[in-house]
Amino acid sequence: MHRSNRLFEIIQILRAAPGPVTADVLAEQLEVSVRTIYRDISALQAMRTPIEGEAGLGYLMRRGYDLPPLNFDLEELEALRVGLSMLERTGDSALQQAAKRICQKIEDLHDPAEWLQVAPWGAPLDDAERGCVSKSGLRATIRQEQKLRLTYRDEAGRETERVVRPVALIYHLECTMLAAWCELRGGFRHFRTDRIWTCDWLEDRFVGQGAALREVWHQQNRWEDRDRTFNSASNAQGTAEIT
């Protein structure tokens, strides 16, 4: 997480907290060291952010430090609440935590809407023991245009090792797919994240190529979508996962 984003999140956590929050708790939530939290708090205090407290006792935000009202109408707020709740289905724990923080900000400024409910069932949560790699990590490699070495097990249990250039993450109802240029196959392939058994970040990058690869991938997907529609109308067997 970039430092400016982390400073913003510290402010939001302290604003929402009912009492003092220790550096240990902040460090755990933001996945950084306690020493980093101490430095961030000092930086915020130097910028005259009204944070009170000290190391070992916890920190709190002085009353009156708030964000301006969110300028959304009722329909927009309900759309946000439903959309954020549907992130529970992605199995992406980092996005789920971000959604909860956004929901808390909305609740701070507007009446609750418990009558809006979304079923949580969907893709499995990130779980290395079951082969579910971190979706947050995959998103980072796409942004940084960094190659990955994957150990992948298909539906039949066949295992292959691939070096790929990740270009997109696709959230389906029951699974999440990584779209990538596969150097083993010499083409684009889609990998279910819950079947990626190991995932290593490589030093090799493809900086400057990500957008071009994504455009080609989008063009291919448009043709594949058209083929799927035709095949469905012809009662043909649907296209399966491409590995």
C-alpha cells in the first residue's frame, strides 16, 4: 500500500473507532510493522491532524475531524451498498476489507439500510492450503506488469508449471479467473485462482506491454463471446475453462 493511502486509512480507522486504537492493531490491519505505524502517526501529527495518544496507550481522533457529506442520492447510495455487499462473493479478502471500510464511511453519514441484503455465497476465500492464491497479490502483479511462475492443477488434477504475463482478473459468481499470456502455450489462457497451487513473483517484467496485451485479449474475447452465443443457440456444448 502506498504511504499516502496508508495515512488516509489510518485516519479512517481512528475516526470509526469507539476508543483508542493501539499501534499493534493498526499494524495488523494495514499489514505493516509497528515501527511504520509510529512513523505514520508522527507524520500525521506533524501535518496537524488531530490525533491524540502515544505509543503503548493507543491513538484516537479528536472529535470534530470529519469528511464532507457524500453527495449521493438515495438510489446511488443503495446501488453502492448492494455493489459493495456483492464483493463478499468474490473471495477477494482485500477487496472485502476495503468494502467494509467504505460501508462504514457511508454509515457514518447516512441512516443504515439493513433491509438491503445480498447473499454471501460465491467464490472461495483466499486460502493457500487449498491452492487459492491471494487475489490482492494477483492484482498487484497486473498493475506492476510483473511475470508470474504458476503451478496449476486443472479439473482432472493434471499439474503444469507456467510462466505468465497477467493482464486481467475476472470475477465470476463461483470463481475468479486470471487472464494471462501463457509463455508455455504461446497464447492467452484463463486460470481459476483456486486451482493455482503455487505462485512466485519473478524479477522479469513486461513494463509498457500490459495495455497492448490487454487490448488484444479484449479483441479475442469479443470474438469468443460471439462464438459462445452462436453455440448456445445451436445447443452446442458450452466453452469450458481454457488451460
